[in-house]
Amino acid sequence: MEQDVLYERKDDGSPGKALVLCASNLGDIELSIIDFGIKPLTKETVIFTTVAFGGGRSPNVRNALEDLADAIEKDNKERPVPEDFKIRKINRK
């Protein structure tokens, strides 16, 4: 999983929802569910941190999220959805 890259996949059942993962330059992984169908946009987020910065209580979950990012990337390439998001770099400055 690359740092500062959004891994996004549209929900199979809801037209305006997506799962989004992003790893920070510190190695923390943010998992969000975004509902683009609601204005203003709604977003629920959880963060799984590394041990180095006082977190790391869920290393197996964090590792599974890395695997999930790989799966999202693979599905986006092999089974794209027309209105799907593309994996993109973000600027955290």
C-alpha cells in the first residue's frame, strides 16, 4: 500500500457510497465510508495507527487494511465500474 494514495471502491449496492483507504506518511491507515448521495457529503472515518506513534493496538486489522487496499486496486483494474473512482495521489501539505 502506497502512502498518500487514495484507494477507493464504490459500494456494490448503494449508488452514492464508497469505501476509501489512505495510508499517511507515518504509516497510519485511515478507513472511511463516504456517502456522495447526501449533501453536504457525509464521511465516517476510523484510523489505525502504528506502534511508533503511540498506537498500534490493532496490528492485524492494520495489516488486513493493507490487503484490502490491494484488493481494491485489483478490482478497480479487473472489474471497473463506469462511475468508479480511480486510485489517485493526494497532497497532504
